[in-house]
Amino acid sequence: ILSEPRATYKQCELWLSNKSTAHPLAVGLLPILWDCAIKNGIDPCILIAQAMKETGYFNYKGVLRPNFCNTCGLKTTKGGSDYAPNAHMRFEYWEDGIMAHSDHLALYAGASNMPKYSPECATHTNEKYKKNGTTLDPRHFTYLLGTAKHVEDLGGKWSPNKKYGDNIVEMVNEIINTKIPVDEVDNL
């Protein structure tokens, strides 16, 4: 999870553009997803693939709606049923929701800048973590630190589906294997 990008931004963009089911919002938010991943030392391909998996390529067919600005199904601190819209966090801006997603994934991966202080779950974090910054992640529980260092480890932890991480790895491999046409390589 924590690594340099294993593909270029252009590969991510082309991969996403080639997905006929991808909502235009997915491509539009790609720069924010990329930047938030880089800020936490996450391979952006992983954050992007996870956001696409969680949102159905930003078509939002589940209880989440685009106006939640929630790219990964983050729940409120209290939590609740997967099928209860009010159990899920609503962010005012896409940048906030995507950064909270990135912070949550970085916490699982054990990033060196984690944990951060979360005013949303102040009973689970501590003022001392303010040295690492503040996060809007409502479930930034310190006990999650380092519990999923590899994408495959997310299965059964981030999601009850044991194959969850494997599915994301498949998507990341698609991104990595996306070939940039020769005429576009010359323009880079």
C-alpha cells in the first residue's frame, strides 16, 4: 500500500477512460485521488482502484450518493448497517472525503505520519497525535494502525469480504498494464 506509484498518472487516466461504466465524475476527481494518495505515501493506483471499487466507478448504486463526497463508504464514528445511509459519513467537499479515505487507508497500512488526530473520533484518538496533523476520518481508530500493510490484507478487515483486497490488486494490475499509445508517449 505504501509505495511510490507503480503506474503513471496517464496510465490511471487512460485505464479509467477505457472503462465504459465509469461516470465522468471518476475522471474529474482523478487529480484529487492521486494527490491525496501521494501526500500519505500511498501508491495512487491503490487509492484510485479502491475508490472505483467502493463507488462502482462513481455510479453510486448503493446507499451512498454522490452528495456524500465519500469515496470509500466511510461510516460515521458510531457506524451502523451497510444499508443505512445515516451510518455513512457525509463530507462537504470531495477533497475532504478523499483525504479522509486516504488517511484511513494510510492508517491501516501503518504510514509513518499516522495516526492523526481526529476531532470526529476524539474518544479514540489522542491530542498527542496532532503532531501528525488532523484528519476528517471519522473512524481513525488508533488500534487500526498497521493492521493491513498489504492490499490483500484489507480482505476481512476493511471489508468482511475475504477477496476484497484481491479484487483491488486485480484492478491495480489492470492500471499497471495499461499501455500508453506511442503518439501520446512522445507528448509527455
